[in-house]
Amino acid sequence: MSKDRKLIPKASTLMGSLRSMGYSFESAVADVIDNSISSHAQNVRVLFPTSPMDELALGFLDDGDGMSEEVLFEAMRYGSYSAEEERAEDDLGRFGMGLKSASLSQCRCLTVVSFDGDNLNGLTWDYNHILEIEDWMIQELSFNEIASLPYIEKLKIQSKGTLVIWQDFDVISKSSGGQVYSTLMDLRISLENTLALIFHRFLSGIGNTRLHIYLNELDIKPMDPFLEQHPKTTIKKEIKLDVKDSTGVERLIFIRPYILPFATELKEKDKQLIGGIENLRSKQGFYIYRNKRLIIWGTWFGMKQRAELTKNTRIRVDIPNSLDDMWSIDIKKQQAAIPKQILQRLKRSIEEALDFSVRQQTYRGRIKKVDENIDYIWDRKEARNNTFYYLINRESKLFQFVRDKMNEEDYGYLEMLLTEIENNIPIQQMYIDKSNEAISAPEETADRLDDIYQLAVTMVSTMIEARGSDVKTIIEDLFKVETFHKYPQLKEKLIENFATND
């Protein structure tokens, strides 16, 4: 018969391995903030050194519930609770590992100080100490040791909450050649955008439900990846999917598709809210939230490829923490996978949103002539294998107007130029620029309107001489030309102008 033997992991080896789990700086910071939110904090301050002369320490100060000595001791335990253990609905943790593994992935020394009524309790995990003694020994701080910690006075002033301190940034030091302070300053810039996105639903709360996250004195403003308040955003009906968790209890998943406005319809503040439009195409897809906290975004989970025609489509999915195991959410909260039992149901639910986005982009791009009464400048011609090429429409009135002003020799040169233009359209570069929303439309300036108006006057005058027909009919016919069709406000002005001349 077999017998049990205790086999305790080697402290230095296991802790060293856990430090290499692959946390980014931003994801590690977000994991610490998760703990503050779970403790009902309304204000979280991420404290950076303000000068190279300051102690190189990072602080996380919150005004949450605080912890007693016993609770703090348990919170500092690796695996402080089971992943299968039922938790409060607003708990953002899962494995009982985040605070420790996230913090020590960035530094060698993690200290947590928390209020217990009127008293401060402090514990430190020091990897250097673990390497020295080769045992799982956490350090309990004395009153004087707590008093000498960086940022501790800020916690004392609050008289409540918790302070997390990172010290000894060996990972940053190695990767930056010892330039820890300047690297922290660079990371602070990228951190603002990451936190503004991950916690945007907490940051945009109202009253007591609103969370404030500060980077030193900077109050982070929330992003809005869905532009919910924009009048041109299309918000589809919310879908509810019922799923049984691993214990057989029925849970609900909430899904809501959004189709963003076109980039040309966005003001500068809108672009800031979605984090810029430079990589709009890469940000399409699912946005998975666990208790309002963004876990993963900008992916279709292999259901489809990122495409230009669906780049404005974003699907918000809200799941409860009771479905963590089904969604394969990892310790870092950076990975997730759609459960197979809801994959097909989810596909059916979002097809309508994707079809709408494609139709919207197709119409805007005029893949087909959307109005046979408009005299377009370009013709889209079908080639073999469902491919297309583009030619200047030589039947357009504008082309014919120019053609009639030329002799045969001049027209030969014009044809030579147009053929080379058609054969050398920079399609690849235009696609890249369009994907990055880097193509700007011509500005509708007063000069542009005046140029269009003068061209219209010239063409109407010529047509009157050639055709001698009714001026109003000529102008109506002219405004079927694509060039003028976009400026209907000039039509009445033209009619009035020629009526006056008559």
C-alpha cells in the first residue's frame, strides 16, 4: 500500500519560477489594483518617485477596508484560496496568487502595510532573504521598520486602507542597463492608457460607485472603447446567454455589439476616448469583462480574421467570476478562451452586427454604384476570379467637357497620362494608410467651394452655348456628376446666377 510523504517545494526555486510567469509591467500594476477594488476602495494612488534622488520605490495606496494582522498574513500566503472556491460577486481575484506573483515579477521586495482599526500591520516578502535562508519565511515588520517605509506618511494621513510597496527592481535594471528611474518614467506614460482602458467602467461610475486612480497627482480619465455617448455609434440589442457553471448552477453572460462611427465623424476627444485611431483595425473584436474589469480585448478568438470591413465592430461580453474556469482565465488575467458550449451560440449572436458593419463599410466605399443616376468619376470593372480594377470613367460629363476642349493630338497625350495613372494606383500604400485611418479627406474650405462653383459656371455656360436648352435643366443634369453632386448647396446659387445674367 502506498503511503503519503510530505514534499515541500524548494522556496527559492519556486519563488524564482513564479517571478517569471510573464507579467508585463502594466498587467502587474492592474493586478495590484484589483485587490484595492475588491477591498471597496474609492481612491487608488500609484506613487512613482518624482526625482532620481528619491528612493526607487513604487507605491500603491488605497482607502479600502484594510486588513487585520491575521487577514494580512493570509493574504500574503501563496495560494491564499482555491481557484474553485466560491467568492463574492465583486471579487476580482481567482487563484490567491495575483498580489504576490504580479508584484515579485517586477521587483525582489514586496511589502504590504494595512490598517487594522488604529494599528498598522506590515509584512514583507524579500526574495533576497528567501535565497539566503532557503525557506518560506515572510518578514513581520516592527513599528520602526514600518515608520521608515517610503510613502508611509500618506497612509497614516488617510488613517485607513492599504499600502503596497515595490522595491529592488532587478528586472527593470537588467533590461535598461541600470536606468531604473528613467524607465519607470517611461512606463508611467504607457500605464496611464492601459489603466484608463482596463478599469474604464469603474472610472466612469457615478457618485460612490466611481473609482479614482491617480498616477501621483494625475487623475486618470476613463477611455470608452465603444463610444457609447456618440450619436453615430450603433448599439445593438443586448443578448443574454444562460450557461451552467462547473457546479451546475445557471449563470448569465451578457453580450452587446457596437459599431463605431467612421473615423471622419470623430472629433479629437472621441479619438482620445478610444485610445487613438492609429490601430483601429487591430482593436476590433471581443472585449471580455469579468465583473466590469476588462480582461482581454481586440480578438475574434479565431472565429474570423481581422478585416478592414469589420474594423469598427466591437462586442462587449460580461461574464461573472463563477465562470472563470470555463473561460480559462489565467493568473495574469491576460488570457481567456471562449467555452466550446457557447461558441456556436455566440457566433450566431454576433453575425448580425458583423453583417451590419460590412454593409456600412461597403456602402461608404461604393463597392457598387449605389445610385445609377450619379455620373461617377471612377468606374469599377470586374475582372476574372471575382477581382476588380478601376478606370477613369470616360463617359462622365466632366471628362467629356475636358475632351471637347482638346484637339486630337492633345487628347492623345491626355489618354497616355490617364492610362499610366490607372496602371500605377498605389493600392498597397493606400490600403495601409486606410487601415491606419491615415488618409485625410480634402478639407471643405471656402476656396474649395469657390473652385467647384467656378467650374460649374464654366461648364453650364459652355453647355448653354452648345445645347441652347433650358438653364435649369442643364444645371439639374450637371449636378448628377459626382464632383457637383456632393455640393447641393451650390445648385440654387447657380440657378440664381444664370437667371440674373439672363
